[in-house]
Amino acid sequence: MQVDNGQTRLQQRPVEETYQKLSQLEHILLRPDTYIGSAEKTTLPLWLWNDEDECMEHREASYVPGLYKIFDEILVNAADHRQRDPSMDTIEVFIDEENNRISVKNNGSGIPVEVHKKEGVYVPELIFGHLLTSSNYNDNEKKVVGGRNGYGAKLANIFSSEFIVETADQGSNKRYHQLFKDNMSQKKKPTIKEGLKKNEQWTRISFRPDLDRFGMSFLERDVVALMKKRVYDIAGISPGVKVFLNGKKLPIKSFKDYVGLYFRERQDVQLVHERTGQRWEVVIAPSDGQFQNVSFVNSIWTMKGGNHVNHVVDQIATRVIENLTKKNKGLKLKPFQVKNHLCVFVNCLVENPSFDSQTKENMTSKQSSFGSKCELSEDFFKKVLKNSLIENILSFAKFKQSNELKKTDGGKQRRLLGIPKLDDANYAGTRDSSKCTLILTEGDSAKSLAVSGFSVVGRDYYGVFPLRGKLLNVRDASHKQIMDNAEINALKKILGLQHNKVYDRNTIKTLRYGRVLIMTDQDHDGSHIKGLLVNFFHHFWPSLVKVPGFLAEFLTPIVKCTRKKTELTFFTIPEYVKWRTSLENNTSGWKIKYYKGLGSSTAEEARGYFSNLDRHVLEFHYSGEEDFASIDLAFSKQKVQQRKEWLSAFQEGTYFDHEQGALSYKTFVDKELILFSIADNERSIPGLMDGLKPSQRKVLFSCFKRNLKTEIKVAQLQGYTSEHTAYHHGEASLMATIIGLAQSFCGSNNINFLHPAGQFGTRLQGGKDAASPRYIFTRLSKITRLLFPMEDDAILDYLEDDGVSIEPKYYAPVIPTVLVNGAEGIGTGWSSSVPCYNPRVLIELIRKLLNETPVEDLEEPQPWFRHHRGTVRRTGPNNYEVHGEVRRSSSNKLVITELPAKTWTNPYKEWLESMTTGGGHPADSKEPPFLVDVRDGGTETEVLFTLEVSDAEMAKMEDVGIHKKLRLSSSIATSNLVLFDEKRRLRKYENAREILACFFKLRLEKYEERRLYLLKMLQEAVEILENKVRFIKMVVDGKLKVAKKKKDEIIAELKRLKFKANAEKKTKKGSGDEEEDAADVDEASSGPSESVNYDYLLSMPLWSLTLERVQKLIADRDQKVVEMSNMEKSTAKDIYRFDLDRLSEGLDALDKEDMEQKRATKAARSAATNSKSRGGSKKKTLAVNEDEDVEFAEVVSLPEVKMKAAKRTAKVAVASVNPVGDKRSAPNALPKQRLTKKMVISDSESEPSFQDDSEAEELLADV
């Protein structure tokens, strides 16, 4: 058998040399790496103390880790003593570089100077001269000191040529001194002296490191700087302890002072400091792009950090990422990227910490074993988010994004393929590219118009690219949105744009096109698309926007007026309105054509546009920094308040005169783009008077015009509305509006203006479960015309579109419907949120205003939701809480019978099921399951959930609050009551009472206008009847001959006899005087138009000459005279009260319908239950509590009920003749109020008390 040389040599050595036994002391000296780290010199970048500058400096340092460690063990021992004895307040350190001597002294209780009974040696010797002795071996005792394994100071003794232990122990009244030499191999007998001064107690360790073992001959500069750094560390992390170095007291009073030593050269650095509890102290500062940490655990400097640092940094990184990604859409940040911009200082005390080695550079204890948690405050995070490090992080993230965006850059290339729908100019990308124009159109139809114009200008220098709708607002878009946006990437390629490149008159020649021509519709949305393109270029290439002639817009007419050979072109509606007003709205003889979009222009007209480009192309020009400020104002999310002020200053009739030539960006924003913003707000935010948005107003107008009393499909009503109101938007949007006006479930409308015949949605999904508009029908609700009286139709101010009268600017309902049904909307710069209120309460408040009650004396109404069985409670000046209903049916069962208003049943049920054990609990949910079982017994109108809960969870729920735990409360804010006032100005109202007061003032003016109008109509009616009677009498008496005469002669005779001409007027369009006929809908003219002759006399039938007819005309005239007299005596308030009475009766009818429906449902349910019982089923069912209270019953206090009941008992007629021509009298009485269950509440804000019907009857009897 052959053995290699090594094995042969091993066999030749004596066994005694091959296998050796070492003492522990010998093993430590032979293998120091295991105990103190390397005994060899190491060069690393470290923080050291700089004596000259008196600060910390980070530089390359050459040191021996083992030597540093034995010094640190003695220093940490001294600092640890503070935890054992709080009276310890002084540490003195001397480092004698020349004599290689180090000493560390601390005051406080000394080491017991007595013999250890078990070991037979003095305790100081046992601690410092015997291995594996320690006071920290009891792991059941939670300690926050640095030492743990029993080596510590002994290692300093072992690696020293001389080691002295001294202590003064008050307990034994003795002073102890002992010398160890030659690496602890020799020890001298201790010297013990009795008798100490009063309060004298201290411990001092002095030693001379065995430098030979560390490859050194003296204490080198870097080693001393490192030791001094550690002394400063102890001064900074030991509050209340005075630290001296070489006899000099270190001027450090706090951890924050200590951290300041690291930034002496950066005086402007922002430090964020936090002390949380007794065990954690944190300071952060911006780093230079690389993560840095200086951390301490129980006075030990953990050079490499550890889990304690991660515990702090993770919290900061998480909060920073949440904040930045929220404010910067699509910003992608990872924790390590945030960490790289942090410089973190941590000083903490951890129970029984563990480290990855005896050198203790990295703390490895798990967070759960720390014994405490670093809970950083909100104030700390606020300061962090304001720190300059946030700017550094953002700059880094944007730099990365910028580099990514460069990947989508274009270039100047001759041929560009692969971009759909691009018609490239022939010379684009060539040496003549600066002469080329790229036309960007709004959609494909506009592209066709441009291509038609190419027959005039050719394709060599013109290219066209259609945009798909509106371009992304890049100013506030996320990086991902921009990167993934196909149109933006296409534009960069087509134009040859390069990210971050600065363009001027010369460098623009590097682009594939020298000009961009924006060709959109001349409507408001077209202006918005222009603005978005301007915003795109300004945001990424602001220098490009400054280049003269680079951006231009293509103008097409929005209105063209022709008369004979005269042709007038208008590029804006305000411009056209101004012209029409100059003619006093008399456009007879003019042919007026409205261009709804570029698609309305013919190919011939397109050629005409391109033949006269000077008139149809308007160049943008840069006029100064105010241009850029205006673009930012219009599109930046940071300018919300300024945008509100900008819109509030809008003047009706604003437009830009396109005859002026070049257009500055500021003028474009202030005079063209603002029109889009105003229109956007008008589409989104309702008006004060009728609470309607334009689309809703159009639907209501169409229904009134059609007198829609019979059902019609929603899809058909959408078509009718689009046709008769000039609706220019999507069909789906209008159908959704119709469905919304008809919804009546809890949380939708308090009064639905349209009747829902079919599935219009339920509270199960908040209306999202409505059927297709093709399958559901609707008509006007019976109460709608009581809210919007027909008598007002003639006095409304109707809008005009394409020469046709359409819906009014606003309706004038009897009560403010914006408060009845509420409103939500988000526009440009403004948003609105108005809750719903009880119409009965609003009626009563208006009655008080009619009775001259001051507005400030009115009670503030409370939000109210029809069909809602929960409660609403005021929690602040502008806040309310809406609560559902829940009761405890047994020790571990809860029954939910109502949800907060606008909390939809199905999503709530899904949440309940997710909170059930085994119910598919979301992985990312922070809330653990707490329910055992959930049973649903509700319907589309009623809520009924039975919850089973364990006893332990029930106790927890009661502690937290059952409503809160089950999410049965929601908040309503009344701090954003923004509406358009009667002058089309956006206004924010303080509360519902202010809305009511403003509405009442305007509505009362409308009633006076109606009274005067009706009076005028009665006067004209009397005149007409008198003229007819006189005409008939004169014909019968032969005083007026009409037979065998020309019409002109008769008219001349009538004029001579002073008969009234042009007196008869046609009825107002939309008044709905005649009920709809399926075959022939009455669509009379919308505005009052007068006859131009005496037809009302000459067209009377021959039988009008009879005596009976004359007598009838005389009686009609006398009746009108009486009515006119009564009208003259009446006031606007009388008419208002009459309308309020009619509306109250209409609400009574609604209540009756609801009660009948509830009774029918209850009867059906009862029949079904009886049927099951007869079938032998013994299953118990939980019945829903049936309330038979009227839905619109006003919730009032008991004294008010008595007073109102008394008033209603004694009705008084207001006038013998109805001032508005109704056959009924107008009672001056409050609406009927029925006292039923769950109606009367106590004067406190507690739950409603219950009274049955018998108690109510007794109450009325008393009255």
C-alpha cells in the first residue's frame, strides 16, 4: 500500500507532537480570532475621531480588530455599570500613547471586596482573572448590558503584558488592588486596604496591551483615533454620564449633540431626532447616495448594523415609499433605494442581545426578542418627509425614469414604418424636414378632412397623425403610464424627439418636422385636447415651446351664417352670441349652420380651409414666464387653489378674437381653455336652483315636453332627449342619467323624478345591478310636476342650440331639490358633495321663512335618507355619522337589520364573509377573522344578517364598540357644498341652511314673476274676450260688415275701430298641457310667438254669432275679471304656500303607496310562512321588524307634534278663488302629519322612543 509524502511524514512524527492538549488560556492566545477577532492589521473605511478638527471623519484606517476589541470590552463594562447602578455618573478614560498604557475608571458601587465562598478567591480576581465567570449567565433574567459570555474583560487581561484591577467597595469599606502580568499567566497577591472616604466607590482597570501579539511596537495613530472615537460614543449614548478623556470633559450633552460631530463640515444638514420610550433613540440625516449607519446596542458599537437598524430603517422606508408613491403617480421605489439615501444613527437597549461573533459587529436578535419596540411618532415622519433626503430620493427616482424614457426617443430618419394611421410627409426626416408640418387631428374623421386638404397643399411637406381621444396629462401621470402610452411614444418617434434635449431655432432642425399643427373640433373638448398637447410639449421640452412657429392650431368654423352672397364665419360660440345679440336675436333671413365637429365639414370646405391657410392657422407664441405659469396653473395638481381662483374670476362672454393673429399661451389658457374648464364644471357640478346637472335637466325637459305620463323604454327616451335637446355626448352616459333619475332604493333618491318600471337597480349593489336600458321602462313620477309646477314653464329662461330652443338654464322647483336628493361631482379645480335631506323638513323651514322667521333662527336640517331605518347623529359643525342597526339576540349572536346609508348590501356581505373563519380571508388584510358564521336573510330592500361570534370575540367587540367593529357607521361631511349660483358662478356654501336661504330668495322672486305673468295673461284673456264680444255684437248689429270684403279691407276697418291685434299667444313648449298621444305627440313651439293679424277674430266659426255663444263669452270674460281681481290681491307668498300644500299632499300620496307596498310584502311573506308551516316545516325564521311609519314623516319633538296637530285640526282657506287657476281652494294649513310608531323622539339625541297608535290618538284627543 502506498502512502503519500504528507501521510508518511505524519506517521514519522511523535504522537505527542501530533495530538496536543491546550489550556483554555493557551487556546485563546493561539487562536485569538475566535475570541477577539483578527490579531492582524486590517485596513477598512471607518469612522474615527479627528483631534485637529474635533469631529468624526470617515476614512481608510489601519487597525487591529483584536486590539480594538479588548479596549472596547473594558469601556463597555464601565458603561454597563450605569444599568446596574443609576448613581454612576462619571467615566474617566486615559490613553497614554507613549507608554502604551490605558485606564478606564467609573464611579458608582464598586466590586465586592470579599472572598467567593465557593471558588475561594476574591470576587475582583474571580471576575477579571478567571475565565468563564460572569454576572450575566442567567438567561431568564432580562438584562440590557453588553457582556454576556463570560470572556469580556478577561480577554483584555489575557492580551495585556500588564493588567491592574482597582476598586473601592463601600459595602466592605475596603480598597482593592491587584496586578496581573504576562497575559494573565502571573498574578500578584491583591493589596487590600481598609477605610474609605465617605461615598468613595469606584472601579478602575488599567492595562498595557501586549503589542507584540498584534504586530505593533507602539499605539499607532489610527488605533488611538478609533479608541477616542469609542470614548466619544460612550459620551453620546450615556445620558446623564460625564465622560472625561485624558482629563478633559467631553462637551456632549445628548445623542443629538453626538450625531452633530459627524456633520461639522455640513452645517446645513437637516437632522431628524426622536427618542421613543426609554430604550430607543434615533437620528436620521441625508446620506451621499450610499446607506450609512452608526448604531449601538447596550453601548456596543455595531459596525455592521443588524436587526435593530433594520427595525428602524424598514419603518422609515415604508412610510417614505407610501408618501412618495401617493403624491407621484406610478413612481416605483424599493426599500433599498430609499435606504441608500439614509444616514441612520440608532442607540438602543436590547434584552440579552445576540451577535454573529464575539466581535459583536452585527446584532442578530429577532425583533420579537428585543424586549421593546421602536415606535416612531407621526411628528417624526412628518419631519422626515420634509427633509432634504426626500428631494434626493425623488431626484434619484426621476433620474432612473429619465433614463428609461430615453429608450423611447425618436431620431431623424428618412423612412418611418410601423406606426399605424400615420401618413408621413414625403420630406420628413430629410434636409427639408424643418419645412414640414405634422397635423395632429382629433380622431379619424378629422384625419380624413386633413387628407382632403392635401389635394391643395400636397403631401411633400404635410403629414397627418390622428389622436385617439384626449392625450394623457403627462404632468401628473405616473412613469409607467407615460412609458406605456402608445400615442406619446408614437409622437416621439414621428417628430424625432429626444428626452431632456434642449431645442432652439438651430437644433429644431434635428427633428423630423419643423411645425406641429393641432386640428381639433372647435368645441370645448377640442380646446382641452389642444391644451393637453401644449402641456405635453411644455412638460418635457419647455425650450421647444419657446421656438417661434413650432406649435399652431388649425381653426375651423363652429357657426357659419349666410345670407345671399354674404357669409360670416365664427370660430367660437361666445363670438357668435355677441353677433346675434347685436341683431337683437333677430336672425331672420340668415341661414345658420352649426358645425358639431370637424366631421361636419365637407371635403369641399376642407379644400377651402387649406386654400386660405393664413386665415385658418393660428400660431402660438411665447411671451414670457407667465405663459409657462399659466400652463402649469391649468394642468398641475399642485395648483388646485389657484385654479379655483382662476375659474371664479371667469367673465361670461369671454372668448379670443382669432382675427388678432398670433396667440400667446397665457391668452390661450385664459380665453379658450378656460371655457372647457367652465363647461366641465357645469357638466359635473349641479346648480343651486334645481340641483340638476345639464344632462339631468335635458332629460327632465324632454319628459315635460312630451308630457310623459305613459311608460316608454329608457333607450327610447334617450333617443328622444338627444334629438330634442342637442345632447352631444355618449348614449350610454345619457341612459345612465335616466336610470339614476328613476332609482328609488335606500341611498339613491329621496324623491325619484322618474318612475322605475323594471329593474333600475337596488341597494344590493348601489344601482349597478340595473337591467339593460332596452328592457326597462319609465315615465314621469306623479310628484315631479308638483315639485316643478307647470305654471312656471312660461317664465323660465330657455337655452338655444342650432337655432332651436332647448332646456332652460335652470328649473325653479318648489323646494331645493339639490338638498332633497343630494349631489356629487368632480370638475376642474372644484368638486361638490351635498347630502340628502328630508323634503318635509325643507317644506317646514320654507314655511318659516314665508312667515318672516330670520334665517339665523332656523335650525340646521339633518341629512336624511328615504327608507333608511338607521340613525344620523351630528358629530361636529360640518360632520355627521350615519349608523346602521344591530342588536344582540343571544350571548353569541348579533342581528344586523340596517346598514349605514350608501353602504351597499352585497359588498358588505362579502366583507362579513371574509371576516369569517375559513371564509377566504384576504391575505393582505390587516384585520384577522372574528366571526364564526354569517347568515343572510335579507331582500333587495331589507337588510338582515345573523352573525355568530365566539364569546372571546364578542367581549373584544364590546370593548372596541360593536358598530365600529362591524363597520356599521359612516361619516358625512357638509364642508364641500359647492354649487353653481343663478349667475353661473361656482360658490361654496357654509351649510344647508345657507343653501336654503339663497334658494328661497330667488324662488320667491320667481313666484312674483309668475304672479305678474299670470296677471298679464289674465289681462290679455279679458281683452281678447272683450274684443270677441264687441266684434260679434258689431257684426250682428250690422255695424261691421265682413261679407264680400277683401281681408286687407277688413283688417284696416278693425284697426280703425281700435280692435286689439297680435294679442293671442301660443302656449309655451314643454308645458305639457296635453297628455301624450302615442301616435302624435304635441310639440308646440317652445317660446311665445305672436300672430301678425286678427285671426283670433276672423277665424271664429259662424256659430259664434249665436246668442248662446255671446252669453258664454260674456260669462267667461266676467269670470276672468274676477280671477284677475283675486290675482291682483294675492301675493307671491300666497302662491308659494299653495304650491307647498300641493307638494305636501303629493308626499302623503307617496307615503300611502309605500305603506301599501309594505303591507303587500308583509302579507306575501306571511302567506309564504303559513304555507311552509302547513307543509310541516318547523324551522324558525327571524322576522324583520316591520315599521309602518310614513317615509317622509318629519322627526320632531313631542311639543312640536302637539302644536302642529292643533294647527292641522283647524284648516283655514287662504282665498275664495285659487290665484293660480286651480279648481281647488288653497288651504293655509300645514301638511297632514300622522302620528305612528317610531316617529316621536325625545328632546335628547338618543335613540327614538316608541309610542303606539293608541297613545297617538290620546294625544290628538288632548289637543
